Amino acid sequence: MAMRERLRRRSGTSGADGTEIATPEGGATAVAVEERTREPEPVAAARPAPVVRRRRGVGDLEPVLLLRAAHPKQAAVTALGIAACAALAGRELREVGVVLLTVLVGQTILGWHNDLVDRGRDARHDLPGKPVAQGRLDPGSVWFAIACAALLLVPLAVSTGITAGSCYLLAVAIGLLANVALRRGLLSWLPWAASFALYPAYLSYGGWGGQHEGNPPEVAVVVLFALLGVGVHVLRALWGLVPDNKDGWTYLPLRLGLRLGAARLLTVTSVYLGVVLLALAFAGTSVGLSR
């Protein structure tokens, strides 16, 4: 009898009224224990979303991005303008070609340097056509391109004479300085006037061969080129007045734009540049480039 009671306690469970409910050995109780001790099945990990890679086109090639970062329109217009002045001054065709290539390389360096200096604010304002700011062009590649271009610029500049080449290299150095200083305040026009004022000296002293020594430029032509540089500065700044105003700049084009409005300032600047160019043409035909 006692043995039967012990067997009931081993193999049974209590009912609601306290009586023992016999269960077969290895029955529901064993199943319940197994369910409690069974480890949960691992949940299948979610598959990561497929990475969509944009197909690289011609516009993503590094040479094309370097070209876009060089401000090619400004570089080409400036180089063609200075080369045209050399041709009007009576320089030989081969000299005009050297002037064109020299100024083109110098302007390219200035454009690359400007995009490197401004890459932070260009990204902040989400300006288009800025591959460095957009992360599409590595800054190290641009610095390497600047170094290579500088190694080309120096012999090109001095190939028309030491004095002439030094004048142009000084103009480029002033432009590089303008990218990092004076550009935000009231004296923003000063580097532009100084660098453009050196162009007549570059043309007047220049010739064929590194030992060539020309004559000093006419003072009137130097002054008119300086005034031309101020006008080009205002014209170039017109398309960046909104972000410059947000950044708290106080330079000359912005002050003029706030007073006149962008559309009216564009008209005034165009008229100003037209008058200066006409004056340059008159000075070139009456007194010439050199003394």
C-alpha cells in the first residue's frame, strides 16, 4: 500500500481538488518540461538591402572632374583675352601661343586652388558643379595636379623673359593669396586690380626667348587693366551673392548688390566693362602697350 502511494506521487500530478492524477511515465509532464527547457529556434536574420551602385559615366572620370574644378570658362576667356592683347600688340604668332598656354595654365591653378579653399562652404551651400565639395574628386588629386601645373607654369612664364615671367608669376601669386585673404571684406577688389595690372607688364616686357627684355608698359594701360580687374571681380561674384550674404561677407560686390539688386548690378557691371574695354582699345591704338 505504501509502495503504491509512492508510485502515485512519482508519476502523478495534483488535480484541482488535491487528488493525485495518474499520468503515464514520460507523458504530459515530461512534454511540458521538455517544452520549457527547449531552446528557442533562432530567428532568421533580415537580409541587408541590396547596394545600388551608380554606373560611372564619362563625367565621373578624374580628368573630367579636374577640368570642371578648374573653372574652365573663366580660364579660357582670360587666356584668350590676354593672347588677343598680345596679338594686337604685334607679337609673333609663336609668342601669342606661348602667352595663351601660360595664362591658361595659371588660371587653371587658380581655379583648382579656389575649389580646394572653398570646398567646405561649397558643400554647405550645396553649390552645383563643385566635384571637390561633392566628394567626387579627391583633394589630394587636386593638390597633385596643382604641383604638376606649377612645374609647367614656371618655365612657360620665363620662356618669354625673366622680367615678363616674373610679372606673370607674381600675378598668379596674388590670385592665390586672394583665395584665402581679403576676399570677404571691403578690400576684395584690391587683389583683382593688382593682378590684372601686372598683365600689361607681362606682355610689354615679354618676347621670344628667356633672355628677352622689353620696355615698361604705358601707365594708362596699366590703370585700365586694373579697372578691368575690378569689373571682372564684380561680374564673377554676381552668381554667388546669396551664399556669400548668408556667410556674412561684406565685400564690394555684395554691398553693391544689396543696394542695386542683382539684375541692375549685372547691367551696371556690363556697361562698366564695355567702357573700360573701349578705353583700352583707344589707348592701345593711340599710345600703344609699351613706352
